[in-house]
Amino acid sequence: MQLRDPAASDSSFLGNVKPGDETWVYVYDPETRFQSSQWKSPSSSRARQARQSKSNIKVIMIVFFDLDGIVRAEFVLRNSTVNSKYYNSLLERLRNNVRRKRPDK
């Protein structure tokens, strides 16, 4: 009810909303393929490429977005705790990003 009234009376209200989402993502090592490639002469046999597989390292990615796209995305460092102190600092960084990327909002 508290959000319905401003959304109904102000057509730009939803453009100012910045929802966020958290998800676990696997870490991939982009150097693996590069490191496995090596120079070969035309007559030598071709080297096999290492198969990229899912890592067993996961991190949390937090993304905030609006109608125009992503405003802020960040990965939480491993062994970090996401608590109220972390979210307060994250919301401060989000506010700075919104001021810089969306000065009209």
C-alpha cells in the first residue's frame, strides 16, 4: 500500500527505484586457456587445449539496477561477511554511483 500510491500518482516513480539482487557465481580462471597455448612449428602436432571446467570457488555477486540498466555490481570478497555494516557501506557506494551515472534521478 505504501508504494502503490506514489507509483500510481507519479509516472516517474518506478524510474527511481533501484532493486538489488544477490547470486552465487563460480569463479573461472581466464588465463587457463592462454597459459595452455604455446607456439608450435607447422610440422609439429597440435597441442591439446585444457578443458575449462567449473571451479569449486564461489563468490557472491550483488547487482543494483533500474529501468536504464545496471547501476552497480560488485563481488563480495571471499571470507567476507555480508551483514548490516557491509550493506550500509554498499548502499553508500550505490548512492555515489547513482549520483554519478544518473544525475537526473
